[in-house]
Amino acid sequence: MSEQIEEMGEPIDDLGAPNLGAAIEALLLLTDEPMPAIELAQITKAPLPNVERMLTELSVEYTEQMRGFDLREVAGGWRFYTRSECSPLIERWVVDGQQAKLTQAALETLSVIAYRQPVTRGRVSAVRGVNVDGVIKTLLTRGLIQEAGTENESGAIFYKTTSFFLERLGISSLADLPPLAEHIPDLADLDAVLESVASGD
């Protein structure tokens, strides 16, 4: 793979990663949605043909090595998925996981979603101050939350709780949730704070 990377044009001095393949992997691990090759090229400052070739090579490499994950092109972009051959393992984990207690991180994330739904993953991360990608996946597999459309401007996915969530809590509607919402920052106020931090004010 390193030889292939070296053949893909001049080195990128300010890539910020060991090589183009590593840069693409790092970016795809962070994205919520399939990321187009042209966006990856803009971020890495690499020629689009090089990025497209690297995406294909990585996908082939993962398949040849029978890695637990797969890199696929869907909906105009690229994204990591669990390899289909691992489905029995994942299904067993999901079923067994139903009996396991939620971690503190999962409970906190679920609380934010419950009181601020529909809400995007980015906003949940902003409220909690940590990355919640793994926790979101856990809550989705447990059937406690579900996708609820996308944000018009960013295309980010909204999440909300499910009827199974209400069933597990023993309540009939979200109106029956305990009055804890005041302890979670208002999203409008949160946006203002984040913008202030970003601008250095």
C-alpha cells in the first residue's frame, strides 16, 4: 500500500496524517454521512483522481484481508460499514446486549436525546463535551433511539427516542418524563456559546 501511495503524485506537506490512505480513513471514521470523494480531496488537498483511486484501493484491501469492516460507496459518498460476513456475530451481540446495563455515557447521551429531541449527533456531542458516535450506535442497536429525518442546512441526521424507550421506562409519552430538562443547556443558548468560542470572543 505504501508503494501505491508514493506513486500517487507529489507528497502533501500539510496533510496532517502519515499518508493519504491514513488521512482518508481518519476522516471517514468521524463522518456521520457518506463523504463524497471531492470533499475528501478538498480536505486533504490531494488531487481528486488520487483520492478516488485510494478509496478503491482501500476498499479492495479491506475485502482481501477480510477485515471486520467494509468501505462502500453509497448515496454519492464513501462510508465504513460492518462486513456482511460478520452479521451473525453482530446479531448475537445485539441480542445479548439487550440484557446488559447501559453505561453512564450511554445514559447521559440518551437523556440529552430524550429531552432535546429531535437532535443531531453533533449537538448531543456539544452538550456532553465528548464524541458520542459509539454511544449513538449502541443506542440505535438497542432500539432506544431512531433516526428522525435530516437537518436542511447540514444534512445531519436527527435522532429521537422510540416507543421501546417509553416501554422500558414504563411511561406512555414523553410528557411523563421527569422534569430534568432545565438541567440541560438550551440549544439556542448552546449555539451562541459555541459560536462565541469559535470566534474567540
